Amino acid sequence: MTTGNRPIRASCAFAVLVAATLLPGGCGGGGSRHTARGGSDSASQLVSRALGGGAAVRSGQVRLSLSVSAAGARKAFTLRSATRFRVASAGSTPTLTLTLATLSRGGPGPARPLRAALVSGPRGVSLTLQGHHIHAGSQAERALQAGYDQPAGAAAAPLGLDASAWPARPRYASPAGAHGVRGAHVSAGLAVGPFLAEVARLAALSAALQQAGGQGPAAAVTRALATDATRESGSGAVDLYVDPASRLPRSLTVIATLHPRPGRAGAGASPPLSIALRMGFSDLGEGGSAGRS
């Protein structure tokens, strides 16, 4: 297969890898859930319910955006995804549509987006990469079943993320209904280590897609930014909005700034990094019934 004159090195095995990595309970995702530590008991409990698997979400839509940029280096990486899923019953293959687009700037030549889509339904699981269709086979179906058979937490884990590990010392910024806020607003510090581990995993996934799509220079930029992120130290903040009735998440925002570790500043040190991750949740339903956001 080709895109222009560039080969697309994709296969059924690659599609299975993508299916297992992208989805809740897949590689690096929702198998084990954390609970927010520190902060007020009620805020910690709300975070655990919304992000840590306190509700068996069986349907909904999740949008995610991630950006990583190096100050002054003109290098940046962005990832955007949208997921719509429904699980009829435990053990069944979910009906799911996931679209993903990634873009890296700072490499040689013009920046070009990489697009992929994963679809699961009665006819099985398939991957589309840069317009080329790949059938994933039964292994991908089993990976999806395992991911969405987790007892809870699917809604809060697009792309296999475990966001429950990120908030540190959560507290109520405003209760439901205060200052015109429709949902309860919880603010927290950022557990930088767990967050950067997930950012690095998403970047590695994006780089693999870029490489498979014939975008080697873009993949190199993405991998370099991911490596810099895991080597640095920094701080950040988490803002979570939760529906007051269902205690399901409405939105999650993480903003982080990373600086070279002590002793690494000066010539040859990596520039400061800015990371922004946002997730929006809608139409979440428990037990297979559609919910309202």
C-alpha cells in the first residue's frame, strides 16, 4: 500500500497492536485503578468515582486533545481523538468508532497530519490509516472485549489512559451550581510522574502511526519530545468538572510545565516544555443505558 510514493508498513499484527493499546484496559490502560490521595475526603472520593472506576460506564463519547511544545525550539506535537462506544453486555464486542489525528512540527519539510480510524461492529474490527483499510481479525476483537469488560472506568480512559492517577491533593474549587457552574469543580495539583508516563505512551503510539504512515521525520520529532518530557521535572494543575447527580466526568484539563532537572541547565540542556491535555465527556451511560451530559 502507498500514500503518494511513501510505503505504508502496516499489517494485521499492527492493527491488533493499535487496538490493544488504544482502548480502556489495553496495554498501559485501565487494568489497575488508582485513587486520588491527599486533599479533602469528599473531593478525593468524587475524583475516585469519576476517574477511578466507581461507575460501570457502558456507552458514551469522549474527546481528547494533547499538545507538547518546546519553548523556543519550534518543535511541537499534537494529538486529537474522538471515541464513541457502546457495550451491549459483558463479553460482547463493543460497537465503537475512534478517530485520531496527529501532527508534529519542527522536522524537515512541511508538517502533514496523520489520520487513523478504528471501527468495531458486527463485521469485526478494522483500522484505516491514511485512507487505507486494514482488517484486524479476531485477536483485536478479543482485545476490545477485554478492555471494555473492565468492571468500571471505560469512560474516563480513552486511549487506555488512567487519569485517576494524575490528581494530587484534590479540593473543591466550587460546588455544583456555584458561580453558574453546572457540575462540581475539583482542582488538584499534578502527580507529574504518572502523567508524563501516559504522555510518553501516547507519543510513542503517535510516532508508531507516523512511521507506519511514511512520516519518518515527524515520528522522530514526536519521539524526541517524548524523551525530553520523561527526563525533566516540573509541576502542573488538574481541573475536573463532574456531573453532580451521576458523579460521572464532564471535562478534565491538565496543564504542565517542565524544566531541565538541576544540573542539566546550560549548554545542551533541553528547552522547557509545555504540555496541555484536555478531555470532554458526553452522553455517558451506565449499565448499557444512554446517559445525558
